[in-house]
Amino acid sequence: GVFKTYLFLLFSSGLTSDSSEHSVRPVRLDRCWAGTVRWSYPRGALRVVFRLTGTSGGREFRVCLKPDRLDGVRVLLDSAPRRLIAVYDYRTAGEPLRSRCFKSVGGTAAFYVEADKTGDRSGPVRFRYDLEPLAEPAPQLFVADNLDDECRPCTVEEMTQAYCTSSLVVQGTIVGVSYDGDVSRVRVMPTKAHRLPPEEDDRVVVQMSPPQQLQPEDESGRPRRDDRPMTITFGRGCRPAAGPGEFVFMARAKFDELALRCAPRLEEWRQAVKADKSPGCILAG
């Protein structure tokens, strides 16, 4: 799928005339929905512009950044004319480099990556990005700039699409919740696996649980006794709670973690399966 397409950019020598201390080099990223930007010798600044192309061209989206190394640079969101919002700043070295997410405006999201002007450069700079289309049209309740729309219940159509395109689909219960900055993490005890990540993404699940988790069911279709919880991340503003009740968790790989797409209650999901008439894929309750 489109989320498995990665773009690697290498900006090398800072000796050319267009790499002066004050120049701004434009970078357009509109071909891949996920990838890595690497800037080997930071000079001046980059203006990185994200857009969606393909079947979702022109749609609004959520862009998330995950820095791996940002020594000697600042990252600023170009949010409006003559308004820049600091996202990451190398001068606040004590703060962890957590992932940050933002909504596009008019189908575009732009960031400035600005190199230090004092000469204290330790490059290379490296950060990952991930784009995800937003529901269209967005529900009126969630048109604000916050990210609480990540927490709203999925529609039946969104459930169906998520089931057919997610790399992980499991039934399970929430057995633990933790919060880390803008991210909520839930520990899910699987009761049935509908789909596990493909072989190339096994590392995502292995990091969350032992290899036994990759063997989802015994002969009865129930989980093996040596299964342990896996971790799924939620967006900012979501406040899930541990407790009784079974859900169908649909997630995709994002920054070496599993990011939630939909999590209907099992009863709600079974009703959606009965009512489904789409030819996309076969749904299972």
C-alpha cells in the first residue's frame, strides 16, 4: 500500500552558492506518504512542503514528524502568513524528541528546518514523516485545529476501509493505559487475530511482545496461553481506560509502533459485518 513507500533524500555538500547561511532551499514531498529526510551538511534552511497525491490528491491530511537527530537545527511550522510556530529547537536539549502531529491547511503542510547560524553544527539532520488522509468531509464537531478527531468513533465506512487496509487487526481487551506527551498507549490482550503484520513488519510486533504472539490461535481459535499484551498508540486527546469489554483493534505500522485507526466494540463490529455490502474484502466478525 501507499504507506509502505519510503522516500530518502540526501542533501550533501554545503559548499555550493545556493547553500549560504541565509538561503532557503525548497523541498516538495508529494509522492510518498511516509519516508525519511536526511540533511547531511545543514546550511541556511529548508522549506519542506507536504501534499498528498494519487487517489487522495487535494485532501486534507495529518502529518506527523519523528526526529532521529536534530543537532544544530530548529523546525518551525509555517502555519499562516508571517506566523511560524516552533516545533523542535536544538537549544532545548533536555526535551525528548517525541513525534508531533499537525493538520494540513488547504491540502498543504509546510515546515522550515533552520540551521544554527553560529557555526555550531553537528549534523547530519534526520527525521521521519508520516501522512494520513483525514475523513472527508470532516465532522463539524472536529474542524478545530486540535487532533481530537483521532478519538471520535469510526463510521461504518471507515471501519470497513480500516479492516481491509490495516496491517494489524485483532480482537482483544484493554489491560493497561499509559501516557507519554502527546501519545496515549494501550496494552491490549488479544483474544483473536484477524490479521498480523507482514513478514517485513514482524519487528513491530516483536518489540511489543514475544515471538509467540505471531502464532495467533490454537485449534479452537482462541489465543494461546503464552500470549502477552501488545501495545497500540492513540493520538493526543484520547483517554482510553482499561476495563471489561472486547474491541476490534485496527492499526498500522507508524514510526516502529502500531498506530490505531479504528477500535469499535466487538458487538458494534459484528453489526457492521452483517450490514456490509462492499466488495473490498471479506469481513469477519
